[in-house]
Amino acid sequence: MKNTPIGRARAAYLLAARVLDRHGVGHPLARALLDRADRAAQAAFKAGHHVHDIHASSPERTS
């Protein structure tokens, strides 16, 4: 799934969220990952996916 636009967007979003949780929004890495997540989400949207597709429950997060 990570080789699809929605998979890349979801992976970028989750990585950015982890770094934000650990370091905060002022950290340069967090800002760079947020930018990457934004670009990945834009690509997924252009490919026909919806915003809720990125934030939907993924198999990795279900318990």
C-alpha cells in the first residue's frame, strides 16, 4: 500500500505525527516532515483520493 499515493500520504502523515508528538512543532525535522506529508496528501488528492482516506483507520492501528 505504501507504493500508492494514498499509502505514501498515510505513511508521511503517521511519521510526522510521531515526530511532532516527540519534539513539537518548532523542531526542524517536524516541519520538514509536515511539508512532506502535505505534498504527499496533495498528490493523493490529485490521484482521486479523499482526505478521509488518509485519516481512515489503517490495519496497523486497529486493535
